[in-house]
Amino acid sequence: MDAPVTETNTANIEDIEIRLLLEALYVRYHYDFRNYAMASIKRRLKQARENLGFTTYSALQENVLHDPSALPYLLGYLTVQVSEMFRDPTYFKAIRESVIPHLRTYPSLKVWIAGCSSGEELYSMVVLFREEGLEERTIFYATDINQEALNAAETGIYDLDRIRMFTENHRKSGGRSSLSDYYMAAYGRATFDKTLRRNVVFSDHSLVTDAVFGEMNLVSCRNVMIYFDRLLQDRALGLFKDSLPRNGFLGLGSKESIRFSSHSRSFKEFVREEKIYQRVWR
């Protein structure tokens, strides 16, 4: 006799379906979400399944396996897309006041914005470096696993109703100019000046599967690792460690930490309250 269907059984089946879907994404498209925090993945996949009109995760898996054009839509749910310019202004104020004086001593600089999403943090950093007179000697690397997000970042276009928040954040970060100097407003959109992208390299890069691609003076990866499990957080921090020379800087999100990482001894706290660390050699 078949076992009765219960909420527990249904939940167990859904867990199996989700793990199979994540495995399928890895095998078919080489996107690896298998070590992302499961609670976050479940929440995002549930939203994707419902909004895309599927009753089961198995049906969603079949669709994305057989129709590659469906992949960007699913990635839009699985990758972090929420950001704003100068988010957490005190972080950027600490970069401006505590990190920039050290970076001024270098003839050339490389800055990596890891998990840049649709570009808000990238443009924040470029504006800050321009205001501090360091933009011309800096190459910015903006990376994400979501090509659609990278395309949006490269256009630099945002809804005009977000600009008031961006402007206030910029002011609180210690901005030395008006944010309106950097964009043109028309038809409900703000288009940021293309000169802000002249020293930017946009690239598809996964913190889960890809390797280090260069030596950086500053790595800023904020509010990305909170979606990773402990193992994956450790891998990402290892990439950042290997990307930074002695005295290079790492900035994380307000809820992120290196405390329990096997790489923690490779860093020291530089601005503790803003989660800015400096690379050391032991």
C-alpha cells in the first residue's frame, strides 16, 4: 500500500527536486549553486517556479535543460540583483578617508568589484576614485556570473526614482561633488556618463568555479557571501587572499566576516566597523 501524502513527504520530494535542479544547472551550463545557502536558494527557486508558471521544480528543470533561452530568466532569480549606489555610505566614507590615502602611494591601481550585479557599486567606486583624483591610474574589474546583470551594468541606466536615494547616500559618503554631475536624466531614466566606464573591464566570473585572474589593490565584494554556505565562503575568501598583495584591501558586507574562515590569519582588521580588512603575510 502506498504511503499517504503528507506535508513532510512533499517537502522531502521538493528538496530532492531542488538538488537535482542545481546539479542539472551545473552539469548542463556550469553554473554551480550547489553550495549556496539552502534557505536562500529555496526561497529564490520558489519565487522563480511560481512566477514562471511551473507547478514543480522538476518541470522547471526540464524547461531550463531543454531551452537554453530560459536560463537567463532563472539566473535572474538565483543571483543577487538588489543594490543601490553608495549603499551603506559609511563603508564608502571609510574607503575615502582610510583606504584612499594608502592607495595614493601606488603609481597604478587595480580594483575588483566582485558580484557587481547591475553596476551600482561599480559606479559608486568609480565616482569616488574620480573625486579623489585616482580614477586615471586605476583599472576597475566588474564581474558577475549573470551576463544579463553585466549587460545592465555596462549600460549604466537606472530608474530616475532611485536617484534621490543614490544622491543622499553619495552625500553621506563624503562626496566632493554633486552626483548629478555624472548622469543625464530623460524619460524617467538616469544614464550615467560613459566616461565612468572608460577604465572598466566587465567580465563573467564565478567565485564558485573560476580562479584568480589578477593581482588587485582593492577587492570589494559586499552582500554576496551571505548567500554562500561556509565551504563556499571559504573558497571565495581564498580567491580574494590570492588576489591581494601584502597590504592590499578587502571590503565585505556589513553581515559578512572572515572570522571563521581558514584564511582569517591572512588578514587583519583595518576598519572593523565597516568590515574592511588588509592583507598580511604570516
